[in-house]
Amino acid sequence: MRMDADPIKQFASWYRDAEASVKSMPEAVCLCTADPSGRPSARMVLMKGFDADGFVFFTNYESRKAMEMITNPQAFLLFYWKELGRQVRIEGPVERVSSEESDDYFATRPRQSQLGAWASAQSRPIKSRFTLLRKVASVAARFANKPVERPPHWGGFRLHPDRMEFWHDRPFRLHDRFEYRMDQGVWKMERLSP
């Protein structure tokens, strides 16, 4: 199996394959974070972009995942594309994206999703779905006939990878595994035993 020396280019190649082959949301990724005591948590999010600087996703800054990344700015992403028999593990430090980048992405979201970002106190208890829908209606009235601006508690994070692993399923569990590690600004790659 031939791998690019640059893991971002390798990811781009595999991601193109996933976009062509995966029926449902190839951008879905498991985001793993940990609280200050080291207790992990995981959830699915949608990657909204990637480049040489990292992998970007958006959320409510008051959510559990965001609070964990703010207090412990390390995270882990896991893409799994069953149809291709491939997974990619990505780990590294995280930081908020700029307000401008968050504004630009927020402006592309469907209006109902924009309203929901204002209405939902993500990760906090709520009495009922009706309560949530009433909050959405209230926000909709507030922004009637005008664009919905991005709430200050909502925006993006960028994970800057310093380690990536590419796994390809093979018969008899003799899988291909390639790990890339950042070492003094240079990516080093080695094959791992399955």
C-alpha cells in the first residue's frame, strides 16, 4: 500500500474516496475529549473543513465538549468508513477558530439551525421538547425579517494534528496501519503491526 509522506494529503485522498463511496455523511467523526480529571467522553460531530492547519468543527461553546476542550485543550478525532474498510485517527491540540471564520460558517447554515443555536442551551436539562420548540419560536420572532446573527456562545474549533494513524482492513486481521507523528515540524511515518 502506497502512502503519501504528508498525512493531510493522504487524508484528502481517503476522504475523496469516502465522499464517493460512503452513503451517509462521510464527514461524521467521533470527537473524543476529556475533563480535567482525565475522564473521557465521546460524541459524533460533523467535520466542516480541513487543511494543512487542521480539522474544523463547530459547536456551542457552553456544551460539555467545548468546556472540556477549553479546560483541557487536547482532542481526538476518529473517522470510520465501513464501506471502505478504513479508519483514520487524528489527535492533537485544539483551539477556537477566529470569530470571522465562525461568522462565515454560521451564515451558511439553514435558518432553522441558526435559530436552534440561539434556542438550545446545549447539554443542559430541559423540561420537554415543547419547551425547546417554544424557545425556537421566540428566537424566530426576535429575528423576524432579518438575518440571524451568530450567538456569542457558538463557534468553531480547529484540531491541529500532531499524530495521525491510517488503518486499512485486511483479511485475517493482517491490517495495514501507518502512523504519522510530528517531530520538530516534520511529519515522520512508520508502519505499525496490526
